[in-house]
Amino acid sequence: MIGASAENGKIGQFGHEESDQRGYKGEIYPIHRAPIYHGQKVYKSVKDVPGDIDVAVFAIPAKFVAQALIEVGEKKIAGAI
């Protein structure tokens, strides 16, 4: 989740909560500047996440998407939303 947020009302929080409510059992890697998110370690970039990632979910302002998408490509993430 690129742009994960612990702030109420932010789309980055909604995506994390929504996946929990729908019973998603996979790993979610929060990408943000804050060091901790819902008790999880936070990564500054998808490139910092160890191992493979199936899909990148963007919850960031449009002006940051291009750079984040480049990093998604460099990490060889197959899908992006």
C-alpha cells in the first residue's frame, strides 16, 4: 500500500481496513514516511521491502505516482492499482 495512512478518512487507511474486512490473508507492506503503521514496520519505498510483491496499490497524490511507478517497475512488481 503506497501511501499507507493511519489518519482517519485517508484513502491509505481505507485500503488497509478494507482488505482486513474482506478477509485478505496475504502480507500488506505499508509504504510511507512514518516508521510504524498499525503496529507494522513501514518502508519508505517498495524497493526496500524484502522479497517479492504481487501488486502495488497507490493511495498517493497524482504528482507522486510517476516516481512510485518507476520504483514498482524496478522492483519487478507485476501489477499496480
